[in-house]
Amino acid sequence: MQHNGARVEDTWRTCSKSDSSGASNSGCESSKESSRSSTPVLDTDRTDRLRDKMRRRTESGDHWFSLEFFPPRTASGAVNLISRFDRMGSGGPLFIDVTWHPAGDPGSDKETSSMMIASTAVNYCGLESILHLTCCNQTKEKITGYLSKAKRLGLKNIMALRGDPMGADWEEEEAGFNYATDLVKHIRCEFDDYFDICVAGYPTGHPEAESYDEDLRHLKEKVDAGADFIITQLFFRADTFLKFVRDCRAIGITCPILPGIFPIQGYQSLRQLVKLSKLEVPEEIMQVIEPIKDNDAAIRNYGIEQAVGMCRVLLESGEVPGLHFYTLNREVATMEVLRQLGLWIEDPRRTLPWAVSAHPKRKVEDVRPIFWASRPKSYIYRTQDWDDFPNGRWGNSSSPAFGELNDYYLFYLKSKSSKDALLKMWGEELTSEQSVYEVFTSYITAQPNVAGHKVMCLPWNDDPLAPETNLLKDELDKVNRRGVLTINSQPSINGKPSSDPIVGWGPPGGYVFQKAYLEFFTSSENVTALLKVLKKYEPRVNYHIVNVHGQNTTNAHDMQPNAVTWGIFPGREIVQPTVVDPVSFLYWKDEAFALWIEQWAKLYEDESPSRMIIKYIHDNYFLVNLVDNDFPLDNCLWQVIDDMFELLDNPPEEQPAEQTAEQPNDEQSDKEQPGK
Amino acid sequence: MQHNGARVEDTWRTCSKSDSSGASNSGCESSKESSRSSTPVLDTDRTDRLRDKMRRRTESGDHWFSLEFFPPRTASGAVNLISRFDRMGSGGPLFIDVTWHPAGDPGSDKETSSMMIASTAVNYCGLESILHLTCCNQTKEKITGYLSKAKRLGLKNIMALRGDPMGADWEEEEAGFNYATDLVKHIRCEFDDYFDICVAGYPTGHPEAESYDEDLRHLKEKVDAGADFIITQLFFRADTFLKFVRDCRAIGITCPILPGIFPIQGYQSLRQLVKLSKLEVPEEIMQVIEPIKDNDAAIRNYGIEQAVGMCRVLLESGEVPGLHFYTLNREVATMEVLRQLGLWIEDPRRTLPWAVSAHPKRKVEDVRPIFWASRPKSYIYRTQDWDDFPNGRWGNSSSPAFGELNDYYLFYLKSKSSKDALLKMWGEELTSEQSVYEVFTSYITAQPNVAGHKVMCLPWNDDPLAPETNLLKDELDKVNRRGVLTINSQPSINGKPSSDPIVGWGPPGGYVFQKAYLEFFTSSENVTALLKVLKKYEPRVNYHIVNVHGQNTTNAHDMQPNAVTWGIFPGREIVQPTVVDPVSFLYWKDEAFALWIEQWAKLYEDESPSRMIIKYIHDNYFLVNLVDNDFPLDNCLWQVIDDMFELLDNPPEEQPAEQTAEQPNDEQSDKEQPGK
């Protein structure tokens, strides 16, 4: 576990001149970035390329792991795989890789293609990713097309493979791709140093190679052609790998060689893999497995034990800087092996309070509007065409527009839950606005709804409540019951250590701060009362109140963002990664209101009462955000809401007619009716 | 006094869309600025032009004052006048103006020219300034040249005057400048809307005008030609001015008309002014003054009383948004009048922790290195050629170089004290390094030196200790006695209100923070011990240690600034105006070491022991800066210095020889000897 806490610190410390040669490799992009960004990039992991990260981790003796996945067969499989990326990404893999299936249209825009899955991992899950690419039977134009597309999508790493010939009549082509070496050369020739290139190593020799030595010579050719590191085929004995590494070093292969680890997960998957890879399973393993071949749990437990043992030997050899896992798209076995090895990061230190995209263009992104806190993939999608990331401001001439809201069904923005599951959570039938309020309170309190189902998500939050939000649970419960339908909130934080397990982020030795924030939908009646109450809280509380038609009431400067999360770190400038930005709020408003209809109302029949209730809320409620600027004091936003309820419960007496001329009745005043 | 606290708040509040028309008047510069700056401009006063500031203050009923000065005759007079600008600037004038003396080479680069004095006020004292310009007997080319030069120097406002003909044989010229109107037209024709233009009004009519009405018509012509506001000649009765304003309004003059106030300061100056301006002093005033004409104090007291009474009538009339004072380059009477009127800001709220230059190019400057904290004019001078102000970083390609150190004798960088005074303070004769230490402790403690003189300044600090530094007095005293020669320091601040009278800055309702900072010269021996001690304080304390040769030791990133002052304000992004920047530190180092020689050593004879002692310090001492990153804890920098003294007082025992091989004696290690 020793490395866990040290992860951010290491990258932090090595951000020094000794590292400048590596950093300068990333070329013109990096120099452009450094002159652009306002706040310091806290973590060189964000700017380094994969081979430099490996080098640094190797030099510091900080072992890593990586995870291999294959593309799913169905769209719903893709949604599940992406959730898995998010979950497994939290354990801190140095990278993941996505295999290339020539028969599955791997370079297409389909939700299930290798290209799209890898691109999603990079852009939306923030994972350093390697895209596999096979060249056999492909034209140079086709391969260049794939590589150009990969580059365009933000992919920086390629696993260059020959692949299996399709059909039996394959022969070497004169100017074609006959070996992975040809592909490596082609990549370096066409794309210079842009990609990091990985190639495959065969600890027992490639099954088609004339000999083990012949195969080693081919591997040397691949490395000489420009490959940066090697991942091996799976193997079952540590010695097999360690001998292979010695043999590689002996013929002058100096790059990193990562062992491919295959935790045995079941009898059938083992047999299938062995058949495909033409490997032999050692006798001592078969002797254990055959007797328990019908007991999946037992085989998996054995597989975990066997992998842990082998990995320990590998790591202790000093020859292995990191472990590569063939996950078979499953979580449990690989995570258990990693946990037992102490490589899984249980409590990943966050570089920023939000997940950083791994797209090379976005790595220096340093500020985001708070509104998309629970919908980070949507934010990334809607800003994907930006060339430059504004540094706090979205409103001036230098900032590009937000992407249109015309792609709700993009698979990575879909809810993880089925329509049936959503209906169970959000109500098969709604009878009133109150029944909508109850859905919100069930979600907040994690208590079952009237039908006995737990509400695990809402249209604005596809995951259960964040630990930080849990700090506010009682208050949130209370206000949601009365129709203050909260969709985003954060408590105030006055200088907690950056290592705080719940609210901490950034390198150690720093302090993080927050202004309290609350965002909710509520009725026009409530807003009228709220606006009166808010007068008492000037200038302490900033608000923006808007309805679906864009009628907007605010006491904030219309172009000036309000920083609501910031951090102070040793030897650094201030980092302010989250803001309430008035310009982007109006883009968020479109999305926040549309989710009522797209994700909730459309679950019900057209013209049904349930749909009409949601439609009524969509058409008539206001979206409100509140910031308590006085972060060192107790959060006053709950008091604001309490005061609003108090005013609604005990409205002031109607003014006598003779006083009305001097003191106009606020309730009749246009000014008090937002958006009227 | 009601407006004092409201000053920053007003400009803060009005920074909203209702103000965008005014702001957009400043044209392309302002839009460029807004896309460039990283942190928000907190105060629209910094970006507005003078006429917009007047409009906002008039609309809000917030009375202002302004101050008129004439250029000095001698260079030492110029140094004194600039000190006066700093002192009187602290009272919060909306602007100052500098008269134009055709006989005094007013447009030249001489230290005493009108042009240079006005430029110094704008650039180095941060004062909004109006340069007078007379056109009589001048060619268009000459006038255009003056205006171009004024623009180049950052002046934005011109008082357009005809001036008095030189000699008696003046006649109107066909295409020349015959009236101020011609000059106004010329400025608008040649410089479009760049300058704000002021013209003179004569409450009793211009002495040369045919009639009062004729003169009013001329004034109307000046305004119609493009003048933005009017300042009147002095007068002695409020009624005179108020009638004049009514008459102006009656013929359609709508721009602001500011009364010129002349507090009577002495019998002779009154007589002279009256003669020059051809004004009559009212009988009721002469009756008071004549009997006391030899009692300067009595006359001044009467003048103050008379001015206060008249100003009260003017302000209460509702016709007067601001008062313009003819100061005669004196402080006492004008300040007293302003104090009695409640217009003098006793505790000026600071927009940023350092004084903002009024140069249009520099108004959006939002961050400075802490090193020049006591030498802000030097920083402005050395960065005067920058087109763009880096936003925290001085080291990357976008940041221009610092100006050379070849102009020590620039008048505005000169010490305010004479050589004699400096010798009294810093020692007629130095006998040892210790006698230098005593000069520092005398300065810190404000106690007389051995010769009985108070040390009011040091080469690095031309003013007595700042109130903030006074918080550290006892500690500073203690360390200076032992040769830790402090030249800059600030305490840590963990979230004090922005309205704090000592450390506060920025708009109300905010919180300001600081990391503790200490900068000093000290001997190589001390530095060797200090470096050992600092190991215990990693990563809490960042240090930079450099000698005159540029040999540099640091534990900080070599390009990353450390923010040491920042503020959090309602509805804003974080503001971080002061940093410890490693790149600019090496430029500061040149200046800091040079001051030993240029300001101190050169007081003594060449080869004299005194000079040799200073020279020795210059050649052998190190300049050290320390930052305590852990701002919420008690400042640890004093403990660092204490630990250093402790190590020097009780050096560890020499290691036995047999252990030396394994544990190299640090004192002999190259690594421990900075710069060796």
C-alpha cells in the first residue's frame, strides 16, 4: 500500500527540470499549452506521454498495473463496459488497452467498435489508453486512415500487431504489411513520433515462428523499428517470463517488457484461450483445475491465488516495473489480485476535484462549471470541438460555443439503468407533483420509494449520492420533501488538508476550500418567496434563477464567474478548478430542463397523467443556483430555504389600501415575479 | 465620511451590464484586456476613462476632489513633488493635473518638465492625471508631437488651454491656434476619442473677453468642439460659481463643471495669484486678511475656514459633483479642507495589495513578484517596455525581459534623502560587518543609531517600515542583530476580512490570505547552516538562495511561481496578486545587490574601509528568500532562523574518522556549500 499515498506526490515532485527532456518530447502542443494555461498543471502525469510515465515510475520503483479489454458485442454491452472503465479506472491503472477485432468493423463509428471504445476511455473516462491495430490484409491507405482517425480522437498509443490472416490463402505481399515490424515502421514513417508504440512479445515464442530465437530476433526488429515497449502474451510460470526478459536483454532489447497476466477465471475460458493462443497449460495447473472444473467459484479462487503468487515472484525479481492484466472484460478476479498485491488504489487521490480527460488537447484543462459535476461526460461531449479551454470564462470572444443538445442517445450519455428499472425507481405512475418530490427524497435518503424500490439515480445524477453530498443529507431530505428538488450541492470547506479522504484533491501539503453551493428546481411560487428572502442575504449569497424559456434573474455580474472550489499548494499558484459561470449556466439550463422530458417524461405514454406532470414541472418550474460566498462561516443556504418556507407558511398581512401607494405590495410587483 | 467605506464597493457594484456602454467606449484596448487577463479586474476604476468615472460618481452622488500641481524648478524639487503625489494620492483624489509652462520646456524629457511630471504621476504614482497644454504661438506639428508623446507615455487626459501669448506682438493666425477651441478641435481631429479633454471656465468671465456672455459663448464652442468637462478659474464666493453654472446650463452646456477652489495660504501668494488672474478679492475677505497679513498661520487658518465654508455651500447646492483644488504644490491647507469636508480618505481601501499604475496599458496588470514590494517604481520602470503583462509567469516565451539596471539615477528612483542625511543614518564610518547590522536593527526598531540619528530608510526601503511589517518587529530585530539582514517580509494571514485596516485589500465581503515570507542578506557561513536546517522543513518551506554571481540554490520548481498573497471575494474568481517567481528573482537579485554599491558603498571614499566593508558584503553574502507554505499554521520561518543560529552556536561534533566514509561530513560536502 506504500505507493498509494505517494502517487500524486511522485508526479508532483518529478515536475522539475530533471524531467524537462521528457516533457519537451511532446512537442509544440506542450509549449502552446504552457503559455495558455492560467493555473499550473499540478500533475505531470497529465502532460507526460505514456512512455515517460513508465520511465518515471520505473526509476522511482513505483510498480504499476494496466488492464486489457475487448470491445463489446452490443450497445448495452458498451454502456456496461464504460461503467466498468469508470470503476476499474478508479483503482489507478497506468493505462488500459482495447483489442482490435478485424471482423467487427473496428475502425467505425459504431458504439461497439474498438476505435469508439478506446476513444471513450480516453475522452470520457480519462484513462490513458492503447488502441490495438492489426495490419495483416490491410492496405497502407486503410491503416493510415485508422491512425489518422485515432489521432483525431485523442488516442496517443498504438499496440502494433500483425493479426491473424483471414482465410487460409494468405501469402506475403511485396509492399504490404507482412509483419508487425512493417506496421511499426509505417507508423513512425507517417506519424513520426506522435504515437507511443507497443508490440507483442511471446515468452515461449510465437506459435508460427521457426524457433524461439528466430522469434526473439523478430521482436528485436520491432523494437529497432521504433516500438517503445513490449507486452507479452500470457504465460503460467514466472520463470518463463523472467527467462524471456533475460534473453531479450541479451540481444540488446532495452525497452520495458511488461508481463501479460491472465488470472484463470473459469474452465471454459481457459480452454478457449489456450486453443487460440496455442499455449500449453502446465501439468501442475491442470492437475488442480480438472477436479474442480465444474465449480466456477473454486476455479476463480485458485486463479486468483495462482496469479498473486506468480505476480509476487515477478515483482520481487526487480525485472518487472508493471503488470498487464488480461481482464476478459471482468472485474472481480483482476481487482482481487491487484488488491492482494497492494497495487489497487483504494482511495485514489484526485488531481483536481473532477476527473481529467486523457485527451491530449484537454489535459491542461483547469477549470469547469460546477453545473456538470454529475454529468462530466456530457460536459466533455458538449465541449469536444473546443480548441482551447477558457480559463474561467465562457462568455468572451475567445471562448467557443457549447455543443448542441441533439445527441441524448449517445451511448456514453445513456443511463446505465433499463427503462423498466427507471420506472420502478421513478414511479410506474405519477399522481401529483408531490409524487415527484418523493422520488427525490428517496434518492437523497437512500430509502425505498412507496413501491419498495431504492432510487439509485435521477436524470441529473446517474450514480448514488457522492460521499461529499452525504454530508448534507438531512438538510437535503428536508427541503426536497417540500419541493426544493436538489440536483447538485456542495458544503462549504474552509481549508481542509488536500489529503482529506472526502473533500481532498491535489498534491499533499495543500489546503482545499469550497463555497457552499445548492442547485435545485422549484415552483414559481417558491421562487417569488425566495427572491424576497434573498434580499436579506446580499451580497453574501449570489443567485441565478432561470426557467426553461431562459427568463433569468440574478444578482451576479453577467460575465464574471464565481470560483467555488480552490486549492492552495506548496510552491504553486492558486488552483481554482470549479466555478459558477453565468454564461455556461444558460447552456446547462437547456440540458437540465431537457432531462426532465428526455429521461423521465418519455418513460410514460404520450398524454398520460404521469407525462403531463413531468411536462408541467418542465414548463413551469425554475432552475435555481445559490452560492454562499462567506465560506469561513456556517453555510447559510439552508437558512435561506428555511426563510423561504417560513415566508410561504406565514405570508405577511395584506397592506392596507392607503399605504399601497407608498409601499407597493411586493407580491403584485413585476420585479418580484421572476421571468414575468 | 459615509462615502469612504463605500468607495471600492461602489465601483465593484457598478461593474455590471448597466455599465457596459461606458466600458465599451474604451474601445479595442478594453476588449483585448478582458480576453487577456487571468484574474478579474476588481475595480472598474481601473478600466474606465476619467469621464466615465466622473459620470458614475455623479450618478451615485459620491462627491470627489482633484488636485492641481505645477512642475517644479529643480530636480530635487521634482523628487519632493513625487513624494507629495504619493502622500496626497493616498487621500483618494479622482485625478490630479499638472500645469504647462511654455517657458520651462514643458514637453521635454527633463525631470522638471510638465510632461515628465505628469507621466511620473500616471506611471509611477498610479494617479489619474490631466496634462495641461497651451496652444498659443505653437505650430500644429509641435502640438501633435506633444500629444503623441503624451499618449506614448500613457497620459489619457488633456486640459486644452490657449495660454498667454509670449511677448506683446501676438496676432491671430489664419490657420493657427488662436483659441482653446482650435486646440480641442485639433485633438479630436488628430486623436479621435483617445483623450478626455478638459477646458477652462471663467465664473466672472475671461479677463480678455468682450463680455461675460461672449465668454460663455466661447465656452459653449469649446464644449461643442469635443471637451468632456470644465474646470473653473478660482473664485471667492459660492454664488459666483453657482450663477455661472446656471448660465452655462441655460445656453446648453451639459457637461460636468468643476469649481476651482483656492484655499488662501498666505498674503503674498494671494496677491500674486490675483495679479496673474486679474481677479478681484472681495472686500469682506480683504478686511479679514489685511490686519493679519504678517501672520502666516493666521492667514492659513482663515483660508481653510473660508474654503471649507464655501465648499459646503457648493456641495449642498447639488450642482457640484466634485471639487478641484489649486494646491500651489502644498499639502497642509488642502488636506485640512478636505478632511473637514470628509472627502479625504483616511484609510484608503486598496484595490490590490500593491498600488496599481494608472497607465492605460498597465491597468489590468494583476500579479507582481513580491521582491519589488518596497520598490514599486523600480518594478514599473524595469517592465515599462512590456506590451503584455504575464499572468503569474515571467519565464516562458510570452514574457519579455526585464529592463536593464542602467538608470539608477532616474529621479523617481532616487532616495528622498540627501547624501548627508544618508551618512548620518547609515554611518559616517563603518568599522565592521557588525556596524552594518546595527544600521538594519536601528531601521527595524525605529531607535536612533549610535550617532543618535533615526534610520528612516535603507537602500531597499525608502520609507519607514510598513504597518504590516511592524507586526513582525520583535522577530526582525532579533535576527538582524545577528546578521540576518532583512529587506522584505510579510506575516502569514489565514482569511482576514478584506476590510482589515492593516492587511486588507479588494472589495468588501472578501477574505485575504498570505503565506509568510522573509527575504534577507546573510553570510555564506550562515547559509551553509541554513541549508542543513531547511531539510527539516521540506516541503513546508520553499527557498531561493543566490549570490551576486548568480549561483543559485533552490528547492522550488524553476519555472513555477508560488502565490503568496491571494483573496477570495463574493461572486469572483480567486485573485492572486503577489507571487514569489523564480525567474524574476534573478532579475531582482541584480538590483538588490547593486543597491549595496550604488546607494551605500558610493557614499564613502574609494578604497575607504567603510566602502570596503559594504563591498565585502556585496561580494560574499547571499540573498535568501523563504516562503512558509503552511499559511494556516504559525509562521515557522522564525523557527528556521532560530534553528540556524542554534546550529551555528552548537555545531555537531566532528564525526570520528572511521565513520566518515559512510556518513560524509556535511560541512565538507560540495552540495552543502551553495554556489561553490
